[in-house]
Amino acid sequence: MPTISLNHSMMKRIQELNGAVYDGPILTDLLPNIGCPVESNDEDEIEVEVFPDRPDLLSHETMAKAIRAFTGVGSVETKVEVTKGEFNIKVDQTMGGIRPVIMGAIVRSVNTGKGPQERDSFIQSLMDHQEKLHLTLGRKRSFSSIGVHDLSKLSPPFRYVSVSRDFSFTPLASEKEMSISEILSLHPKGIEYSSLMEGLDSFPIILDSNDEVISFPPIINGARTTVNEGTTDFFIDVTGFDERACEACLLLVCLSLSELGGAVESVEITSWDGKVRTTPNFENRNHRVPNRLIEKILGMKLSDEKINEAINRMGGKLIESRTITDGSERQERWSDCVVGEREHVFLMPRWRSDIMHPIDIVEDIAIGYGYGNLPEVLSSIHIDSTPLGSSNLHRRIRMSMRGVGLQEIQSLTLSNERDQFEKTNWSPVSKVTTISNPISVDHTLLRQFIFPSLMNILASNRHHELPQKVYELGEVVHDGENMSKMSWACAEVGAGFSAAKGIVQSLLRDLGADDSSVSFRDVVVDSGPWISGRGAKVFIGDNQIGEFGEVSPEVIQSFGIRTPIHAGEFDVGIISDSISDPLQ
């Protein structure tokens, strides 16, 4: 979950601008009630977690607004006034296949603070808010990305066009011009987000009337429009592929600046397909919720007054309670508004993009009313659960492994080619599922074998005393599909092939395999991590269920271990298919 550090002095200034009394100590008790657990608190700031479904709480300003609504102190409006602006953006037709959605807004006369310290805190908060929106709503800038610029350095109108790889401009945090190719390969932000530009021959650029570069979305802004301590008028652009995410990002940035006294102006957008629209749109959304649903979920009846008080605390309004005349004739889904029943019509701010279903309104009512105030009601539905067949099999495998003294571990499904194939001398059994933008050389693909993960565990614990016996029953990925495998590895002196075979025989006995159907065959030389002549494949009938043996010194040393190791790797799916009734 994303976290936000709320600076006490900045929160106090925001609340005072909006007619509220700020009380820092009370926040530690209040914030968990609106879904923001407090991580830490000192005299300077409070660090809180924000659940992913509440992106409207990711800045000082929007958090302060939510607090005013919840406490009923200070100004609380469900929309922001937008005056008609004179700026426009014309989108080139080529942008339809590159990055088609663009929205914009102007915010003037923002109160950024009285001194250098307050202004610096504002800029840091603005940048932090922008990046958190990129991470959450923007899905790391793939759905949407935001640019915030110093309006005084721009000359409207603006153009959103495509350029070639050789196009050059001076990007943010650079003192010299760089081409698009250079930015994507050399600039830190270009390297971080270059995967978003893969497969493109043309790249998105926003220009002003002097052909000065405003932004190269979603990568980096132009250096010329950098926001500084003297900036009070802002131009915001949001581009991407998901219109809902783009609108939510634009509204939340504008909301934050308006909380600091900023006046929001609209921008006219002429889209790549010729359609004209004006952004931002702060018109509230209405949501219809059947009273039956509220009572069913909360387990109690609430008066219209109590419902209104609860939704007010969440920043919304109950605008009407009525008998349904234009709904469904019968209830097919549990959230249907059925003719003749009672329903409530709620008005919610447009920036609450998390509200997509009547149940989301019910959740807000529960939070506003207080979970502690809800009755303790036992569920009226009783369903006896029955375990899956695979769960029974997994349980028996775990019992068998524990029975021979092995300790269960759980490792990452992510691995790398060197551990999976080069060190173990195994070849890929199917198409390897790779990570398109790995953050580490150790995590570049989804594993096909569990054994390398166990070797890394043993290597990390080589300074502890022996013996060390571990196993894992977990997921691997073959050709893009999840499969279950079980592997064990034992680091101990004096045990070898016979000990490994004993573990296999114990496992098959515990799973109910018919001894007459089990056979052991030699492993092909130089195929796998085993010492030549001390490795075997295990078959049930004609199905190979796995292999085991003594691990070769070369493999052991490649993982940084010096202790003799015996191990095995088995396919749980094939075991399930090969043993007629593993529960007997």
C-alpha cells in the first residue's frame, strides 16, 4: 500500500486556509477511521498507509479535505468551480495510435507558502502526490501520466504531436539537449520508463506556440517549464490510454491546488479524431442504492437522517430517498433497484473514482457510521466446505516430507536464467515466461524449477550448523501456465543417493503408489545437476514424475556451498494423474 507522510505545519496551513482548526494529536485516532492506518507519528509528521482504493487521499490537500468532511469542521464542497479558460490543445491525428488520451487544466494564484521553507515543502508535496498517482491510478504511467508546469513560461495554444527518434530538446534535470533516443537510453527517467515506448517509431510531444517542448509523456517534462519556488500559476497535462484514470489524475491534482486557494480554468481539447471537449469536469456523479442492500450488508436499519450523516462524513450527500419507479421488475442481482422498493440517491464528488458500484456507497456509509457502531450479527448463511482434491494431495505431500525430517520453506516464484538453467545443467522444459521490465538481474523470469530456489536458501544459511533439510511445494510456470512442483534439498555429511532414494520411497508409500508400478531409470549423463551415475528418474507406469540424486560438486560450488547435498524435484500434477487414489 502507498504511504504518505503528513507534515504537521503544512496540514495546519491547508486547514487554516479552509476555515478548520488543525489538531495533530487527534489525527492519530481519526485517520484509522477513514481507512488510513498510522505507521508512525512524531512532532514533525505522521506517516500513514492509504489503501489502493482511495487515491483521493494521496496528498496533504486531499487528505485535509477528507478530514474536514469526516469531522464536519471547515469548508466542505463536493465540487470545484471551474471558469472558462482561453487555452486549448490541438491533438495531431497521428496520436490516435501512440498515446491517444490527453486532458489539461490551468490553476492560477496558488498559495504556495510565505517563505522558502513552506514553498519548498509545497513543491516536495506536489511531486510526491504526482508520483503516487503515477504508481496507483497510472499503473506506473502505463494508464496515465501527469505533467505539472510553470504557466508563466509557456505560450499558448498548445499542440500534442508525434516526433521521430532524432527529435531533440532539453529534458528536466539536464543542462543540454538530448534526442529521444538518448533520453530513453541515458536519462534516469528514460531508462526507468523506456519499456512504455517499446515498438514505437514516433513519440508523443507537447509543444507550445513557440515550438518549445512542454513534455515528452509519459517519460519526462521539458526543463524550461520546471516548477520553482516562485511558481503560482500552473498548467497540468495528463496523457495516457485509460480515460477514467486520466480524468481522476487531473481532478485530484486540480483539487489539491484549489485547496491552496488556486482558481481552476478549463482547457479546450481538440482530439485526434476531431472531437472537441473541455477539461476538467468537476460535475458530481449520482449513485442509486436500494435500501434493501444497505440493510442486508450492514445488518441493521438506518434512518434517512443517519444515512445522510454517514455519507456526509465521507464527502457525499444524500439528495433523495424515494420509491423506485424506473428500475427492474424483479431482482436478478443483489444490487438491483426493483420497482416498488425504496432507494436512496447519493451525490458523490467526481474525483472519487473508486466508487463504481452501489456496494462502494454502502462501504462509505459503514465507514461514516463507524464499524464499531454496527451490530454483531452472525451470518445467516451456512455452507459446509469441502477441500479440493489438490489440497488433500498437497497436505499428504507435506505430511510425508515433515515425516522424514524436512522443514518447509517458501521462496519467490521469480528467478533468473543463470540459476534455473546454467548452474543446474537443466534445459527449459517449455517456453520461458520472462519479465519485460525486471528491476533486478536476479528476477528476470518465472521459475520452471524449484530446486535452484532451495540451493539459494542453503547458500544463505551456510554459516549455520548442519544438517539442513528443506523442501518446498510451490508454483512454477511452464509456457505461461502455473503448475505445482515439489522439491527438496538436504545439506548433510554422510548421506547420499541411498538417503535420497529413501525419501522418494517414503513419499510414494505415503501417497499410496503401487510398488509394482514404480520404476527408477538412469539419468542421461550431463543432464541435470546430478553426479554421473548417482541420479535417477522416477516413473509410475510410463509417466515420469520426477528425478533425484546426489548434486554434483560443480553445481554445489556454483551456488557458493561446500557441503554435500542430495535433492529431488517432482511434478505434483503428474503424480496426481499417475496415482489412482493418493488418499488411500
